[in-house]
Amino acid sequence: MYFTALLARTDDGWEASDTELDDVESLDELAELARAAAPDDETVLVCIEQEGAWFGLVRVDGEDDPRVFISDAARAMRSAYGEILLTDELLGREPEDTDVLEQLVDLDGAEDAEEDEAEDRDDTGSADAVPRGPIGEADILGDLGIDAGTVLKLTPDDALSEIAEALGCADVLEAVR
């Protein structure tokens, strides 16, 4: 079970709205959705929670690049919403090469699948391994009064509620829950 919400900072405090991410396919699309919810390029937090497994925060400040924190990258990777947040940049990978010529099969029409799979494996033997545990910017809320140490100690079950409480917007978040 997922819960997703947008928390937008306004002159009058924080406003919350629930949001559907089913049509969002990338972090850029998610950032645009967040920007549309913010008056005057204010801060917007996209909060994503998979019940008991992981939570993610995306912070969008105006036209700045989105900032991301995920409580457990490996668990998030097994989730459609987590895959939106786990970009190559966040994972420290080279972006996927989309050069059409490199995607073509060998001239004889055969692909060397075993060789390709071996190149994709890391030292642990798993393809495209994602680290267990937190990833991203733990200090994502530092200027809002929630330090990195506190963010790292949050559990998926109550992280969003604790963050909203610290921001002074627990009532508005619970209203959309």
C-alpha cells in the first residue's frame, strides 16, 4: 500500500494534497508535478511511503534540480514509485547510452547475451545491484529544522508523520491521508 502527498510551503504555512503518481514516469515529471503545486516557486516536498518498507522525499525549490532522499534503496527499487526516484545519478551509475548504433545486433545477427550479462554484473554477482539502506541527501530538510541524523533515524512506518509534525503541518498531512 502506498501513500503519496505533496506538501507545498506558502505564505500561510504548509498546504497538503494527495497525488497520484501512476502517470509519472521520471524524476523530471515528478518535479514538474511538484512545481505546478507551488505558488511563487516555493518549496514543495513530495512524500512517498510504501507501508512498512520504505519512504522517499523529493524536494523541489523553484526551478532548482530536485533533491532526493530514500530510506532504503534496495526496497524502493522493487517498487514502481521507487524506480522513479532511483536515477542513474543518485545511484552513481553512468546514464544509459541511447546511441542507436550501439543497440544494433552484431552484423551476423547474433547477440552475445552472456557477455552482455557479465558486463552488467558487479562484484556481488547481481545485475545492477542497488545498495541496501538510505541513499540520497539526508540533509534534505536541514534548513527546515530537521537535521540529517534525524532523517536517517526515521522508520518507514511513521517517518512522514514525524516530518510533518516537525514542520508544523501534521494536521494538513493527516487530512489528505
